[in-house]
Amino acid sequence: MKSVSFRSHVGADGILNLQVPIGITNTELEVMVIIQPFAKPEIEKPEHTRWMAGFFDEVIGSWEGEPLVRSEQGEYEMREELK
């Protein structure tokens, strides 16, 4: 007996199409299919990678220095066309 496990997707038509290469030819097989919905596990980010609670409320609009000014960006470089 050979066990094969994989994930697949059922389209809007509700039909599951399976193509499983098993390396056996010209013989009769008994096939058992178990259908089980796959629930993606919720992955929680580690504490050190999250924003602190209230971070955005504290920093948005809190700049108190001189107004920020974007300096001149210069001329756009013209390049040869790719062939």
C-alpha cells in the first residue's frame, strides 16, 4: 500500500480534479479519498516585530520642527533603448 498526501483547490464549480502520478501501470487499484477542509493556521508575530499599542496615535502629526522640504531632484537620466 502506498499513501500519497497533498493539498488541492476546489474551484467555483465544486469539482475536485486529481492527477496523481504513482508510478504503477496496467493494474487495478483500490483508491481511498478522504476530503478534509484545510484551515490555514493563524501565525502570530513575535512580540518584538509588532508595533507598540498606540504607536500611530502618538506619532502621526507629531513633528514639531521646521517644515520638511523636498530638495530639487535634478534631471532625469536619458538612457539608450534596449534592443
